[in-house]
Amino acid sequence: MLDLRPAAASRSCAKLLIRVKSLTLDARSTNWLRPPMLTRRGFLTTVSGGCASLLWTENRLVAMPRALQQPPPAPTSVNSFKADVALRIGRVSFDVAKNRTIHTIGYNGTVPGPILRLRESVPITVDLFNDTDTPELAHWHGQLIPPDVDGAAEEKSMVVQAHGHLRYRFTPGPSGARFLHTHVAAVSDLQRGTYTGQFCFVYIEPRENPGAYDQEVFLATHEWEPFLSNGEEEEEEEQAAPMSAEEKADREASEKADKARPNGWEVGYKLFSINGKALGHGEPVRVREGQRVLFHFLNASATENIKLALPGHRFRVIALDGNAVPNPHEVDVLQLGTAERIDAVVEMKNPGVWILGTPMDDDRSNGMGIVVEYADKTGAPRWQAPPKSRWDYTQSGANQPAPKPDQIIPMAFGKINGGKGGFNRWTINGKGFHEQGAPTELKKGLRYRLAFHNKTDDAHPVHLHRNIFELTSVDGKPTSGVKKDVVVVRGFGRVDVDFTADQPGLTLFHCHQQMHMDYGFMQLFNVV
């Protein structure tokens, strides 16, 4: 169990590991009351009362009439043992840089929160405490778990009320680098949702781990002091191929819309960090010559897609979003959309003191980097611009074609400019989330292809909850075997992904860019 005493809470993220012991419970001994399940609209308005309590008994949810709502007859059946994971959502203050203190919300008093190391297929009990004045949702990103514990209001997941407590159980999986983060709608409040420090690695240990590395390092990026700007954020173009006639038409339509009504608010940041520290203000990553270092990277940003490089070294990409790739390969620059993870091995064979950071000079000078220091080497950290390169998911894929799907679901992404002083709105197939009506029904066991067509100039990191999908085409280039839960669809680009609908119940799809999601970029599926 994690030690929650102040001395323990102040340790660095890399040292806070939770190791889970096997624990078996009879379902009949785990009855407890769960808080009301809220819709996103209800969650935003924080409506309380007027809802029957729900009793979890014999693996069923049963609504109880108000007159029958009584305390559980034997509460010690749940509280007589410690949970495997205990998390407190509460206020955190920490120094990102000298004389730059951040006041935010985090997990267990640290930013990032503790690294949660779980064991694949070993059930865990979670205690979730909310020490804030507003309800919260904790989303177990990338795991194949039921909707009630997934942590999304749209899926009717459990909500931990203000100053409340939840205890629940689930079985972690699949193995690999997952993560935990808030799933609260921030809308225009840049002190809520993923703008805060509510994020941490969840590493699910595989049943067998060959451990072909000498050191393991977890690095999570984030941005701070967000502000609204009228200037549209520029993204580096990564043209995969000459523009098709259809792409030209999409661009022309976008430019025409921009002239008719200008772009709305965008989010900018003043400070950047890796593991909660700006470049030069935290402990370096200490290595020795000849080591093979396994880096786990997480882009925990609310809105930013990023690039990272380590001068004089190359990254051997072995897993994307925690899933091993069919074709491990070396690159000079990593690219991570919001919520993406990359596992990469670096051979330490260029001694010195280096900067691992973003190639974007302004962002790096504002903190997006960390020092990598070889043993017995001193001096100022060095940076060298990496060679120009294009990130290509298909390099990680297999050469064989993917199986044919049972059904193709076209999903066109659209944007309605908000104009000066307004917020842009986002649509899927011409409709924002609250205009879509009932969830799209999927048949359990069928293989579906989601055909993404981005008709906007923004790159969208799109995420499917409670499922792992397979990339089958990226900008017209076929591929297979690359398993992910987030994929970046470039501006005016196309990506096809396949998944088998084997997780029953409500499943949320959305852009992981917080502002896009909050202003309509979501769709709900229901697997029956």
C-alpha cells in the first residue's frame, strides 16, 4: 500500500510505486452503497438529491426506494481491510521552477501522482477520496473495464462527490503503460479537468516480463498557467503525400469558413514541465555508458500535441499506448498526441550531459525538457536540433493486411468557428454531442471499422474508451498490428481503426483535446 504520510507524499514520482498483492473476495461480502450516477449535463450542474440510492449486490445494481434506504447491515465487510490502491484528490502546491509555484489539484499531494504498478488480471480494490468542493471523475485510461468504474459521466460511471469517498473493484488489464486522469468537463474554466495536475502513470505488469533493459524511467509532460488567446495555435505541417482533390476541397472550405467567421478561443501556456519540473529545475535522469534505458513517455497535456528528442541518441520504439508493436524501429524524434504513451529504449553510448526536450525552441526555453546526465560527466546541458523527420505510425506496423470488418462507420470531424470572443464548436458527422440523440448501437462480437475523416485544420488525438483498436490505414497507407487507444488524425487527414465490440455497455469516443471534447467532439456507443 501507498504510504500517505507527508514524508512519503513528498518523494519524487519515480519512487512512488504501488505494488498490488493478490486479493480474493466473495462477491456476497462486498455489498456497499454507490453514489448516484450522473450524466455529463447533470455533473456540470452538480444537481444533488432526488435520486434513489443504488445498492451493489451479487454483481447487480438494484435501485432502492427512498423509504428502504438504510445503512449497510455489516459495513465492516468492506472496510475491515485496506484497499490495494488509495488515492486522494486534493489541493497541491509545488514549485515548477525557482519562484514559480503552481497551485492546482492532484493525487496524493504530488504532481504527477504516484506511479501505480498493478498486476495483469489480479483484481484490485480502489479507495478514492475527494477532498475538494466539487464532484470528480477518475478515468482509468486504456483499460478494458466495465463502464461503471471507467470514470466517464457519459458512460454513467460512478462519481466521487465533493468531500466524498468511493470504494470499488476491478481487474486491471491489459498489461503495459496506461494512466489515470480526471474526466471532468472544464469548459471555459482553465483550473478544472486535465488543466490540473490530476494525472499519473498506471503500469500494469505483464505475466511475463523479459526485462531487456538496465533502467526504467517514467516521464510525463504537462503545461501550466493556461490562458485563452485569440491567436490560433500553429502546428508543424507533416504532409504524408501530395494533396488529393478531396483534401484540397476540405482546405478551401476551411479557409472560406475562416474568412466568414474567424477562429474562436485557443489555449496557450506560460510554463512547461516533465514530471512536474521545468527544464533545469529538477533532478536529472542519471545514466551510465552502455546502459539500455527503457523510457515510458506520457503526454498528460490538456490540449497540446508534442515532440521530444534526445540529441546524440535514437529512440527504439517498442510499444505505443502500452501495446507492443509488431515492428520495433528507431527514430530521432518522438511525437505524442494528448494522452498518447510511447515506450522506447535508448542505448546510452554518447557520454555527456544532454537535454531531452522538445525541438520547439520557445517551449523548451519555457521548461519542456529534462537533463540526461551520464555518470562522471559535468558541465552545461547540451541541445542540438534533431534532423527533420516525419512521424509515421505505419513504421511500427506489419506488412500484412488487416482482417475485413463486419461494418464500417464513417466519422467526419467538423468545426464551427466561434468568432472573436467565442468558443469553437466541434461536430462528428455534422452534429455536436448533445445533438446526436441515442447512443450508436453496436452488436457484441462484431468487428467495426471507424473511418475517421478530419475536415478541419486541427490535428485531433481521438480516444476510444474501454477498448484497444488496431490501425488499418493512415492517410491511405494500409497497415496492421499497431494497437492503440489514442491516435492523432492530422489536419485534413484520414485514419481507419478496427476494434471488436467485446466490451458490453456504454463506450465513449472523443477528442482528447479538452476544449474540443467539452464543446461537442464526442460520440457515445452502446455495445449490446
